[in-house]
Amino acid sequence: MPGGPEQGGAQMARVCDRQGKSYLLRTFGNSGPGAGHEVWDVTDPARPQKVSTVVSGLTATHKNWWECDTGIAYLISGDLAKAEPPELGPSGWRTWRMTKIYDLSDPAKPVFVRDFGLAGQEPGSTGPVTIAHGAHGPIAVGNRVYFAHGTSADGALQIVDRQKLLTGPKEPTAANLNYPEISRLYTSPNWGGHTAFPVLGMAIADWATNAKGRVRDFVVLVSEATANECREFRHATFMVDVTTDTRPFSVATFLVPESQGGFCRRGGRFGPHSSSESFAPLFYKKLVFVAYFNAGVRAVDIRNPYAPREAAFYIPATTERTAERCVTNGTRSCKVAIQTNNVEADERGFVYLADRANTGLHIVRLTGEAARIAGGH
């Protein structure tokens, strides 16, 4: 599926072990109407076999979430004929990306559960569209599902009751879409929500002598930078206290200073894109990794979530494969720059960086202070 950005064949992937086999859930493209979601049997990694097409005929996909224990999958999807201004596709949803929920407990036999989005995006609704850009990747933990909406502007963090979401009324009416919602935190219009990563049950060391509130819950909310060479508002990563999840509240931000590397002049995007989503004990509640485009990857020490700080960073070198990034201001100017787009970490301590500008995949490990933090020292 050749074409422009985000039109590749396999943009995102999740892997679960079920029924004695390993399965990969992947997005397939982001330009329709050929985009969709597929499941592959990867028990033998050298011989992957397609198992099912969960849904097809889409024009937009993005990062999914798959509950390996239950098989429930949250699939970011959209079928707008044209995103700006919105022109409705076959489903009638008035947003670029909403969420299709499927039961993939038997990956060969997908079972549709429901469509979900924000009230005001549903088919048949009128008036202003509630966050036209839509959802960018849910994460389910326990009986909560955390949705980030809006990507880079007019964003929101939405916290949803999982049980009500899966078993409540499913017809996409405004009332039914509001029914499972616990709370919603709107960002400033200048910021959005790309990733909402929950970090729950954090014991705040400095609060150990307090009689109350020593253990807190947080969501790491990332607003995506989208314009080359800083031709936009500066984007940030927010620490949102969700201990009382009916009243989420942002308590801190993490930013990389532009002056640290003259990043606005380097070409391409500068700012956050997404965070890691690893629950590996080695990192969880200690370090979160933020993909920062031309500033590489940033290891953020969140042990004090009210004052996150940088513990380490790594900026890959460009290669002959790295694609140009251009801006036009009267004349067209292009530069070659690293564009670290996604980052993930595993229980072995490896950190994986995927580049948006064709540079490839980098695999790194922590050293120095960051390694000591991960090791608990």
C-alpha cells in the first residue's frame, strides 16, 4: 500500500498468546478504502499465517489495544471520505477515528461488540463535532479504559468504565456513548491527546509521613507535535492525577528544552509523539520513554510524578535512508532529520525506537543513572 505518510501496510501491532499459539493483531494501512485490522498466527515467526480480517474498508487506523487475558480488542478505526472538512463515510461517524470493539478470544472468529466514541461524533448527530480528529489509542487496565482524543489540538483524556462499556447499551446514541464515561479532562485548545498511559498505585516517597494520599494513580498524557521546524505551539507530556478518577487533574509537565540541541533548526518535527506503554516491572512506576522526533527518545524519571525529570536520552544518527522533511515559507526548504516516532520497552530492559523518516529500528539499553533507576537503586 504505497503512498504518503502513515499509509504503510503494518503501522501498529499487538501480540497475544492464546489457545497455545501466538497471534499478532495489526493495523493494515491508513488510506482507504483498503485499510483495516488483521490477525496473524505468528507461532512460527518465520512462517506467519493470516488468520482473519477483523474489519476492512476503512480510511484510518491507529494504535490498538488487545487484552490478552480476555481477548477483547479496541481497534482505532475511521471511514471518513474526507477528514477536513469532514465528509461522512459509510458508517456515518463524524470523526476521523473512533473505536471498534471486538471479541477476539477466538482470533479466527472475530465477534463485533460495539462502536464507541464521544457523544457528538455518532451517526446522525448534528452541530459542532466533538473532537473531529478522534481517538488515538485506548489502554485498558482493570475495570477502566483510558482514551486519548485529539492528537495535537482540542484534546481530551477520557476515563471509561470497562464493564459498562462492554455490557451496557450498544446503539451509538449520545446517551449510550455517555453511559460508561466516568470523567473527561479537556486540554488547552493548543494541545491534544495522542497517548494515555496509566501508571497506577504509585507510592509517593516524599509523602510517606502524610496520614492520607500516599499512594496515587496517574495517566501520562502525551500531546503530539505535528508541524516541521516548530511551526506550531510547543507540545508537552502531562502527568494527570487520576486517583479520584471522577476528577482528573494535571499536576506536572515534561518538556525537552529546545535550546538543549537547537532542535527547531534541525529539520522535521521537534516535540513528543507518544510514550512507551510497557507494564514491565523493570520500568513501571519508575521510567516512561517518550518518542521526541528529532530529539530522539527521552527516558523520563516519574518516581516523583509531581516533578518528572529527564534521566537519559538517545538521538540516533541519520543514514542514507533517512528521508527529508520540508517546510514552505515563500520557498521550499528541506532537511534530513531523525524522526523517532514510537518507542517501546520490554521486561529484559531493551528499548525499541521506530523512526518515521525511514531510518529504521534502533534497539538500545539504559546506562548510568537511568539503569540504576530501573534496577531500583
